[in-house]
Amino acid sequence: MSDVGRLMRSLSVFANADAGVVEQLAEIATLVSAPQGTVLFGEGEQHDRLYFVGSGTITLEMVTEQCRKQAVLTVVQGDLPAWSAILGDAPMTASALVTADATLIAFRAEQLDNLCRRSYEVGYLVMLGVVKLISRRLLATRLQLLDVFHR
């Protein structure tokens, strides 16, 4: 199994997946080393990559009405910093700043889309994984809102 495949297997999204499915994904993935301070993408930009965090920490930031950057979420190993790339032309809704050296599993959105269309087993795994991560993100957002409005 490749280095990418081994790292993918260590993440909950891919841990129980069929080895053949993981290898198909690993063939189109690249490992990206991102040192602390790297901006992966900016709010409002088009970005053609989907990342899973293999290690490290990434802070998502949004610009406020006062034109200040406000940290809204920190993503860690196994998380997905953003999913806009798989939606096509959707702009990024936040900026992503690497706050602790990170290793990322990166997919070009077009390649991932093509693979998911050719292999429904791969497509199902990817979409189920993304939906689970979005569900966790929504729960975290709800808890933040409760904290803000119930002080």
C-alpha cells in the first residue's frame, strides 16, 4: 500500500473501507506538506482541491463586517477543511490558515469527481465520508451558537 493509502487508512473516513477502494483514491491523491503559516485558500476564492487533514491543525477564518479575520473553527486530523471544491464553481466560504505544521491528503476536484462517477463504490464512500464530516461540523457550529447566545 502507498504512503497516501496508509495515511488514508489512519483516518476514520477511510478506516473501514475496502482496500481496493482506498487504493483507487490513493492513486489520484497527493500528500501535501504545509508548514505553519501557510494559507491553503482564501475566502471567496475558487479552489480546485479537496483536502483531508492527515496531521496538523488548520484554522478556518472569516472576514467580519469590520474587515477583521475571525477564527470560526479549528480542524484537525481526519477533518475536511472545506468541501466547496466538490460543488464545482462554489467559492470558498472561509480562509484556511495552517496553525500547526500539517500533512494533507489532496484531491483535484475534477479527478475525484471523475473517479466517483466511474466507480459508484468510491463515490458512495467519498460522499458518505463528506456527509459525516459536514454533520460533525454542523453540530460544532450549533454548540458554538448556543455558547454565544446563552451566556
